Amino acid sequence: MRIILLGAPGSGKGTQGEKLVAHFGIPKISTGDALRAAVKAGTELGKQAKATMDAGKLVADEIVIGIVEQRLAQDDAKHGFILDGFPRNTAQAEVLDAMLDRLGQPPMSRAVHLAVDDEEIVQRLLDRAQKEGRADDKEDVIRHRIEVYNAETMPLLKYYDDQHKLVNVDGIGSLEEIFARIIDAL
């Protein structure tokens, strides 16, 4: 199974992705986690990405695409994976399709969209900022990230719907309720 998790920052992609990992036994590939790890480690990639991420902007496509391709080529991803944070626009989705073909892998199976109201997202991320101390979770930055998501990533819903791969899931409720909806939709 090859699943893409779509949803605004704070919609629950990371949490639900981990539950899907346990359910299907396939790896979750999160570009956000990979970029944050690079920033924490102080790598060259991390230094390039840090200022962009702190401002709530999207990291350059070539950096993100490179991270994803390296990861998809690893043995544990050859039998399926869950993508969280990639693709984030239609151009990247087309690159992903070509990348999978080039790697000799089947195409994506499903795109799961976790639908959550923008104001709920803001509250979730402000709560997370207090609990985790994340510098990228300030209200103005959160609202900017939602605007960027709505402008750049929402067109992916049509892209995957046109391929009959999109499933919309209500992202409000308990973790277990949302997970059950995802499994039912898959």
C-alpha cells in the first residue's frame, strides 16, 4: 500500500500516519520530520531549511524531492510506505509519479485527506506550541502556513480525485474515531 496523507499543518497527519505504520507495517516518510532532524543536527541541508521553516514558508522543491527520492529507494520502502508532507503541490505529485516509475515501484494507492477547519488547526497548533515549544507554531506563522497550504496543496485534492485515489476523512474527533474512518475509507 502506498498512501499519501494530505491535510493542513496540525490536521493530524503525523499521529494518524504512525497508527497506519503500526497497522500496515510499512514506513512513514515525513519530510517535515526529516527537515527538522537536519536542522537539529546542523547539517548543510538543515541550515538551508531553518530560516525558511522558521518563517512558515515551504522549503525549496529540489531539497524536498531529493530527501524523498533517497528515502523511497531504501529497501524498507519498496513494499509500501506512507508519505506525510510530500507531495505538497501538483508539480511535486507529477514528479512523484515519475520517481516511482523510475524506481520500478507501483503508483500511489490512495491519497487520504484529513479535513479539519482552519480555526481548529490554529488552536491545535497553538496548544502544540505550548506543549512542545516549537518555534514555528506562532499564531501569525500558523495562519500563514494555512494560507500557503490552501493555495498550493489544496489543488492536490483534484489531482488525486481525478485519478480516483482521493478519500476525504473528517479529521475531527478522537484519535481512534479518525483512525477508524481512515481504515474504512482505504
